[in-house]
Amino acid sequence: MDITLSEAHHAIADNVGKVCAQFDDTYWSACDAEARFPEEFVAAMAAGGWLGITMPEAYGGSAQGVTEAAVMMNTVAKGGGGQAAASSIHINLFGPHPIVVFGTDEQKQRMLPPIIDGRHKVCFGVTEPNAGLDTTSIETFAEKVDGGYRINGRKIWTSTAQHAQKIMLLARTVRKEDAKKRTDGLTLFFTDLDRSAVEVQRIPKMGRAAVDSNATFIDNLFVPEEDRIGEEGKGFSYLLHSLNPERILIGAEAVGLGQDALRRAARYAGERVVFGRPIGQNQGIQHPLAECWAYLESAYWLAMRAASLYDQGLPCGAEANAAKFLGGKAGFQACTQAMLTHGGMGYAKEYQIERLLRESMIARIAPVSEQMVLSFLAENVLDLPKSY
């Protein structure tokens, strides 16, 4: 059993780290304060070929696995940019996966290269105000018309939609009440974000201001037949191919953000002198930080195990969900302890901790709640009755 990173994994971390090092705290503070999308960072990652790390080589990608993507995204999140950096690019890794698995050769050739080289940003149109985590209850409807579909409905928490050229959109082609199973009748599309038919309203929020989240209103959007991914009505099963990688990457990112906060706290504790000694010499400071390291390591290696299982084609639902759960909690705990270690200075924007703490909440809430993760584990690991 090998539970160490390979030389190739270290090379990924080293090279991605060099890209991240080009963007300092001043850059990320400005993006946050101005609610400005980190275009320069995304362009640098695209120039390095990193946006195509999981994509097939035939379309310009590197054909690496979710393991390599997790190493990359962990490095991005701990490189100073936190969730702002990670969220600006991670949908390019898991979002288009249904195209890779179920798309036609023509669709792959048309859709993937612009994502890989950074020409097309992608947003994810799945969650709806009245459905929440119950994806089978979405109401956005795609009516079949000559040459394609007319789509009407609403989406919420559509990240990067202010800047995206493309949207991965889930809609019903059969009403829920008319479907044989609640998971039937959902169809997946990858199409232009036509702003003449789609209104995008930014949602002001607590953290990660650099990467927009939006309420999206779809009014008579025409989607050509050739932009449908796979078979009509099978979209829910296609979407599942993205969910485990998404949870793994979110978990790895949450750990990375926590690792950055912990690094900053340890450095401050070693430099800050009070009563004639560095505060890091006190066990009251040392022990909570050391505990954070232990939890972060545990969450990281569970994410790596989940990624390895996925890449081998083995079941990984429990591990992927647990990695997201533990990563979110460990990252939040590390940011909280970093704030307490800095004391009043942690509350000052100069030290970045308050920004990281605000962003650490994301992985505890999205893309699935902690309660839903625990319900999934109780049912599928512990064989307890379904609770919802």
C-alpha cells in the first residue's frame, strides 16, 4: 500500500505553486475588495495547460486523473488565493466531465479545446430556488421544438455566470409528475450563455467576492439539438459522473485553504513576542495549531484515497462525500484557530486571515450540506434506513 505522493504529483504541486506565487496577497485582497474576477490568474493557469489536466490529450488536455487534479487544486487553494483562486477554475475540471464521457466526437472537438485553453469559461446551471439539494425537483423545462429546445426556468448559485461564455444546464424534458421515476426526464445541455435570453443577477455574499454567484433567469432560451449531451431524459445519471470528483476537489481545496491559514498562524506565532517570548512557545498556542495540522492531514489523505478509488473505477461515493465533509470542517477549524492566534491582527484585512475565514464557510455549505453527507453515509455505509 503506497500512501505517498509520487514524483509526478510533487512536480504538479511545485509547478502550480510557481504560478500561484506570481499572485501575492495584494492581488487577492484587491480582487476581494473590488469583487473583481481574477482574470490574470485564470489566464496564467490556462497558459500553463492546467485547465486541461483531466481532459483527453486528443483535445489538448493532459489526460490525468482526479488524483492529479486534487493535488493541483489543493496547491491552488493554499497558494494565497484561497477559494477565490480555486473557484475561478475548478468548474473547468469537473463540470465538463459529462462531455468527456457521454459527448459525441463532434461535441468533444467543438466544446473541450476552448475550455482547456481558457477561451471559454463555464458556469453550472443545476441548483434552483425551489429545489435546493433535491435536484430531481427542479422545474426548469426544455420544450422540444424544431432543431432543438426552448428552455424556461430559474437557477441559483450559478458561479462565474457574470463572465462565462458557456453553461452546463440541467432541465426537465418530462415533468416530474409524468416521469416513471423521479430521476427520469432530466436532460443535460452544454450551450452558449445567450444573455439576450438569460438574465444574470449577482448575489452579494459574505466571502469569495472575486468569484461571482448569481440568480439566473432563463426566458425562452433556444438550445440547438447538437448541444444536448447524451440521450434525452438521462441527464441525472450523467450528472452523477461529476458529483464525486466535485466533492473530492472541494475537500482538497478546503484543506489547502486551511493549510494556508495554519502556515500564516504558525509564522505569526513564531514572530510575535509578548511578555518577552514568542507566543508560539506557549502550549496554549502550540496545541490547537498542532491539532489543526492533524485534522487537515487526515482530511487530505481521505480525499486522496477517494480520488485514487475514482481513478481506478472503483466505488468512492462514501469516501468522496466524507472527504468533502472532513475537509470543510478541518479548513474552517484551521482558519478559526488562525484568527484566534493572531488575536486582533487576525481581524485586520492586512493579514488575510479574515478573508480566509470567510471563504472557509463555502466548503461547509456547498456543494452539498453536511447533514446530507451524514445522511448518505448513514444509509450507504451503516445500512441505516433512509431519512429523507
